[in-house]
Amino acid sequence: MAAAPSIKRVLNAKLRVGVGGFLAAYNHWISPSQLSPSFCSSAVAGSSVSDSVSPTVGPTQAREEQKRWSKWLLFIPGAITFGLGTWQIFRRQDKVRMLEYRQMRLNMEPLKLNDVAPSSETMDSLEFRRVACTGIFDEERSVFVGPRSRSISGVTENGYYIVTPLVPIANNSRSIKCPMLVNRGWVPRSWRDEFLETNHEDSPKVLSPSSQKSVPTRHWWAFWSKIPEPIKDLDGVSSVTPVEVTGVVRGSEKPSIFVPENDPSSSQWFYVDVPAIARACGLPQDTLYVEDMNENVNPSNPYPIPKDVNTLIRSSVMPQDHLNYILTWYSLSAAVTFMAFKRLRPKRRRR
């Protein structure tokens, strides 16, 4: 009976290494006297071997599994950069179609706006369409957007875009029916400084048709302006000569995250926001916005300098830029993928 406790410990060790139910069979069917000494010695030896091996099986498999998953993580940067390069391909195709659409719209005949009443619906359909309109510039309500740099004879000079309301002319069939905003072009910084010094009106006023018969206020830049001088009637009463503008209908600019917000209260306009500029000028929010593209610049009166056709067509990111992005992302994808294969390649043992 003294051998029974030792045999029971052996069976408990067998049960810990995975031989389930062996101890129960021993307690119910096998008596300690029926076990041979050879079986006891082999059971003791087997338990010692299994006790020495079993603790190392679990951690080894876990390390192998973790190592296998870490190998796949090395290919994630290559997949991401490959996706970015593919996305740039679609972006380039969209940009090419957009430029072709702009070029097609600019090649169409100018649309006369004397019979068109601009609205939010017509503004979307007329964008990038050439238009011809006639009216009077209300220079007292001009807005300067910028600063915008311009290279003149290799010298970069800061200036602004001047946006002026074009108002209808009373009793004139060629005149526009509703006021609109016209980006007349680039002017030097001195224009804005002098305008802020001479303009002391806090709130803009909308010209009424009756007041348009009078001579408009002329500022110091009237000598440089391309607006025709008022002419005299036979009775000696001054009348206003209409201004004909040929331009392109545009929408509001989309500023980047680095461009500050506009501050109408201090006359700080960093980008074109058509509804906000229209409100500041006392005009409806759905006022049409036109960029002058008159290429016949008088050398003696160069300012404002309108935008040329190439500037109107261009975008901040051109198709060639997208092509450079494609090559960059694909090259980076190939490089990081090659480094991943190089890292996973088994090393050759030196003899």
C-alpha cells in the first residue's frame, strides 16, 4: 500500500500534460497492486520529460505567429504609396477634362448681358463663359483683394486686384439690367493706400438710376483709369459715357488653409468671396462676378492690368504637376517594397 501515493502522483503528472481521464480510470478500475514496477518507472520518466518540454511549446508558437504577422506589416507603406500614385492618375484625368472644358467655353462667342438678369441659377450655367456688358463703374465702392504679386520686367511687385461694381445706365438699351462685380485687374499697392485715405464713407451706397445722370466722383487715379471721361451735351450738361467690359464669368475663390479670413470691417480682402463682397458693396448676394480679360492695354494708361487668357485657364495644380506626383509616389512605393523584400530575404550563411 505504500506504493499507491507515488503512483497517484505519476498519474496526476500525466493528467497535466494532456492525458485526460487517466486518473479517473485509475481510481475506479485499477488497483495499486495491479500496476507493475516497469510501468511505474516508465511513467515517472515520461512525466519528467513532458514537464521539461511543455513550458516552451506555447511561447515559441506565439513568437512564430507574431513574426509572421510583422512580415506583412512591412508591405503596408508600399501599398499606401501605390494607392496615392493611382489616385493621382485619376486626379490628372479630371484636371485635363476641366482645362479642356474651360478652353471650349472661352472659345465661344461673347454673350450679351443687356437682356440677362443674373441670378444664382444663371451664375452656375454661365461660369467660364465670355460675356460682354455695358454700364458705369462705381469706383467709390471698389474693393481691393490681395496682396497679389506680379513680375514686371523681372522685378516682383506687390499689388492688388481691384473689384468695382458695374451699375446700369438709365434709359440705355445697351446697359446691363442689374449691377455686377467686375475684377478690373491688377493695380499697384499705392492705389489701395490712396483709396483708403480718400474714402471716408463707412457704409456703401447703391447708385440709383436718377443719380447716374450726374458726374461720378473721380479719384486721383482717374488719370490712369481706362474709363472714358464724361462728355458734354449741346446744352452744356455733362453726361456719362458707358463702359463696355468683355470678361469671363467666375465664382468665388477657394482659399488654402494658409490664407487668412476676410475682414470686411477693416477692408481686408485676402481672397474673392463673391457673396461677401456683394454685401459689402450693397448689392444682392447672387450678383454676377466677371473678370475683365481685355488684352488691349494702353501703354500710357496701363492700370488696371486685366488677366490674360492663359491665367484664366490655368489652375493651381496643372496636369504636369500631377504627373510628377505620380512618378514620385510610384518610385517611393517601389523603393519601400524592395526594402521589405530585402529585409525578409533569408541571409546566406558564410562558409
